[in-house]
Amino acid sequence: MGEESGLVVRPDSGGLTLESGLEVVPAVVAQAGQRAAYRFLEFFAAQIRNRHTRRAYHRNVTHFFSWAEYRGLYLDTLTSVHVAAYIEEISPGLAKPSVKQHLAAIRMLFDWLMVGGVIRLNPADPVRGPKHVVKKGRTPVLTETEAKDLFASIDTGNLPGLRDRALIAVLLYSFARIEAALGLNGEAYYCQGKRWWLRLHEKNGKVIEMPCHHKLEEYLDAYVNAAGLAGNEKAPLFQSFRGRSMQLTGRRMQPSDAWRMIRRRAAQAGIATKIGCHSFRATGITNYLQNGGKLETAQRMAGHESARTTGLYDRRDDDLSLDEIERISI
């Protein structure tokens, strides 16, 4: 494998890696030959576009092949019994969704190898993972009062406060994921008619354009004008600061930076709920539905394929459950 395939590879930790460092080929796959190694790399490079999914799936299948290598197994000797034994072995130490993700990654990779003629049958196909039915999401949400307290607690007499309030508002009022919010450039906040809009690039290549809530427009305008970003269409909208200064670096904020900021702001507001970036997506959807919004519309705004997924963010029943439990008078 080399120049003929258009991929330059080198030895790395018992396997192979793309020169760019994209993915590592486990020894069990590399031993099966050039075609197997190429199909492995191609699966991650060409088939999985989301970098978070790519990283998780690569970690899962690498763990499985390390398990197989330790037992002296080869790619062409793996059977459904081996895959089932692996799933059985990892199940006690992992949550059911994690086990299902392991199996999904293994099954998809073997499908790709089978289609490419590397293996004859998919050994993961007959294996079934644990049953796991989710009717309510686990993302912590804020009450309306907590959300208002959070905004009120932010000191907007300085640029960091204006930036943080605007970013939180984007997450809350547009139901945006943090990657989409931080991916905004100046041109993605634009005027159309008499309203300002956001153009969000969500996962799976979806582009969602929606008008700004009047408070979101107010918070964004205050930040953009104070930061001198108005008219700078190519600049990242949410940028990091240089040290403890009030100067923007021109570099895009990272999700880890946003998470730390949110936890810090929540603590300053006296909010005990352990919220994260995704909490505002769930909070916004719940509040929208509480005020008469339609689930189908929330689904479209959130960019979900299924209304069932949107329903996981609907936490209206939380208050009902609390009211009912307080009926116990002991």
C-alpha cells in the first residue's frame, strides 16, 4: 500500500496510519493485507463525516481488534461467536448505549469490508445488543427562572460578558448545538426583511436558517458592535480572548472553552444544576413546548429527523412528576 492508492502510510504502534494522522489500522486488519488496510482507512475517511462519530467508532473497533489480537484471532477467522463473546465481556462495565455503539461500529465496519470483498460474511450481523429504550433525555435543563437568573447574573459591562451572554442566547433561542453556534461567522448573522437571521450548519450537513428571537437579536447586536465585528463577514463570531485581556484573538472558541464558561457562569448565578452546552438546547425546546409550541415545529427548528428525538428534549413532565410526588403527606 502506498503511492498507487494515493495514501501514504507508515508503521505506527503495530499498525498503519495515514500520513495526516487520521486513523490507525489495527494489527489484525493490517495482517490481512493491503486491501483490508485500505478499506479500513477508507471507511473512516470517506464514510463517516462527523469527526466525533469517527473518533468514537475508531476507538470502539480498535478496542475490539485488540481483544481479538490478544486471543490470537485473525480477520478471516472471526465469527459471530467471537463478536458475541466480546459484547458479553464489555457489557458489565459499560452503559447500554455504549455497548450498542460498540456493536454498531463493529457491524458497520464489517459491512464495509464485506462489500469491498475483504471478508465473505459479516460476523457481527447476527449479534444482538442489549435492549435500551429511552423515553426522556438525560440532559440537565434549566427552569425558566434559572435561565432568567443566569442572564441577569452576567456582567455585560465588559466584552467577555457580552460575548458569553450572546453565545448562551444562541444556544437557547435557536436550539443550536455548540459546534454549530461556535461555527458561526459574521456572514451567518444577516438581515432579511425587517428581522435578523442565523444560518446554522448542524451535523449531517444540515443548514438551518431561522429568524432571531428579539432578545437574541438584542444580545448579538450588543456583542457584535462592542467587539467591532460588524461587517466582518469571514471572522468567527465567537472568538477567544488573549489571556486575561479584553482583546479578541481572531481565533474561534472551542467547545471545551464554552463548557468551562457555562459552568463558571452557572456557579456565579447560584445554579446548582450541573448544566453543559447542550442544556440550553433542551431548555429552549422544553420552554417552547410549555408555551404552546408544536412538537413538529420544534423538530424542524432543531433539525431532527424524527419527532421522537425531539421528544427526548421535552421535559414538561418533570414538573408534573414533582407535583405528584409531593402528594405523599408522610
